[in-house]
Amino acid sequence: MKIFFDENMPFAREFFADFGLLTAFNGRTLRSEHVTDADVLLVRSITKVNQQLLADNKQIKFVGSATIGVDHVDQDYLATRNIPFYSAPGCNAISVGEYVISALVVMAERYLLDLSQLTVGIVGAGNTGSRVSEKLTAIGVKHHLCDPPLAKTDDPRDFVELEQVLNCDAICLHVPLTKSGPDATYHLLNQERLAKLSDQQIVINACRGEVIDNKALLAQKQQGHGVKLVLDVWENEPDILLPLIDHADLATAHIAGYSLEGKARGTEMLYRALCHELHLPVTKCLADFLPQPVVSELNVDAASLVEHKQALPFALTASEQSQQVLLTPMVKMVYDVNRDDGLFRQQINQHGFDFIRKTYPTRREFSSLTVNDGNSQYSSSIRALGFS
């Protein structure tokens, strides 16, 4: 069996070594002539899987995408050929959730914001939006969910209209890219909606670049609008609208879901799916391959921290202030989004978008850090946020 896999899928060789001959490929440059004899094709979001790619392949038996989104795969075409398709829903949802938390922590530091007084609007309450909601709940940040398709189902959560979310202090976008239907997300934040945002609001986009009209956003910023931007995704990747970078508070190269665990979960999910398709036993798991993190344990004397902390520049109760003082260094110890913002700005003009993604340094999730805080009043929040 010949298995072709995206070179940026971590641990692919370890998971699939027993299945046959393995061939790695560049996901952006893959062409039909490269995969004419593939039995299994494993991709990420940058590879379009359609008739053009597979027309010359008469033997393919399985297609998998190690990603949450599936808009890059023509599932109707695969169905006409009876080719099984699997994706990895939720594989990097935790990673994106932690990106959002890191971004909020950094923005709170930069603009002297009180996290406990912010209201966050989450657009899209699927796997990723749900993880963001859980983490915001863990640190006591008020938030609203907006998801019209889910609101029409028996989902028991409370949902609000988009207009209410767009009035929140911070707006997080976690929707798939859809271009038709009553709930289409293409240019969801269009010129009209962008114009209604205030200078004090924060917009975080970590789903698909086309959910925001980038040209309209750039024009608005060039006219002096002060809306604060955290942009991980961009229209027309990798040929993005470069002038927009200078107007973003935090700019990154579509890496919100790029924790080692997040990417590797996608590989593991496709391994399990292929085992299922071939009626083979599952004998490997992600824990077999994850390396020991550089920093694996942190001892925190919460009482001492509270006693000696520097006062934050806004009025908080002692408990709220202590939690924010405690939260900030712990989050940044595992993942500080400032690092990726710096790499992006330093390398984008010289090396380009895809180079930054391909050479992305190893990043771990909160769960890789064990926090010993002496069973303090913050223990439940620390655990709920994802730390061990």
C-alpha cells in the first residue's frame, strides 16, 4: 500500500509505518501527476482535493484531512467514486482555544484591561468555539455564543444573535467557511459590520481569513479606525494583503491550531480512521510519541504571590487581581503569542507565509505543564483552563 502524506503532519511516519510505503509531499505544490499511484492520501488544509487532483489516479482507496475544516475537499466528487473520506474534527480545538487565551492575556497587558470585566462574543460554537467557551468559563470571563445553525437544533446552550455578539468587548470568530445559504460565513464581517465596530473592541480571527473582508478592513484601518485586531488567518493565503499586517495588534501565520498536540491529534485520528476502514486493530496512540516538554512542572506559591504582587492599574477585588496576576505568567510560560507575532513580522517579507508555517517552532499545550499550587483557591481554575 502506498501512502502519501503532507510533510507537516507530525508523527505520520510513526503512525503509518506498518501500512506500507510512505511518501511525504509539500501540500501547497501537490499536483495530480504526483499522486497517480497513491492508495491513501493524507492532506492538510492547504491542499485542494478534487477531480483535478485525482483524475489520473484509478486506485485510491482512502482520503483523509488532518484538520477541522473540510472546505478544501470536494466531498461530492469523492462520493461519486466511492472513496472514503475522513477529517479530524476537534483535533486542534484546544490549541486554538489556548491561542485565544494567550491573545486575550497579551491584549489585557497591552491595553491595561481587566479580564474579569470583559464580555467576549464567540461566533461559532462547534468544537473550537466550545473549547474557547470552556476556557473563558475557567477564568470567569463572561461570554456569549452565536451559532445560528446550532441554535436551530436541540443544543441546550443559550445562543444570541450576531448583532449582540458584535457589541461585545472582544469578538472571536470560529466558524467554517461557507459561501451559500442563510448562514453563509464568507465576508461575515463585511464593510457595513466592520464600520459599526468601536475603537475599544477586539476582533480575533482564528478560523478562515475570508470570514472578514480584508480589503474593507484595511481601508477602515487606513482611515483611522481604532478597532484592535488579532489576525491568525488571512484572505487569499499565502498571498495575503501585506499592508494589513501593520494594522494588526497581533499577526500570525495561520498557526493558532499548530500546537504539537493539536497537529498530532489530527494524525492520530486519521490513523484510527484508516485502521477502522481496513478492519485492523488500533495499536498506537499519541502518548507513545510526544516528547517531554522543555518545562514540565511549575511550583507556585499562590499565597506568597498574592502577598507580594504588584498592583494592577485598575480596580479589582483581591481575588480577581490575584487570579489575573497568577494567570498571565502561567499562560505565557507555555505559549506567548507575542513570539509568533514577532516571527511573522520578521520573516513574512523575506521568506513568505508558507515558510513560516513550515518552520514553525515546537509549541506545547497547557496540559504539558503540571502546576503545583498547594491546593489553593485557584486550583480548580488552573485545572479547568487545561493545565495538569
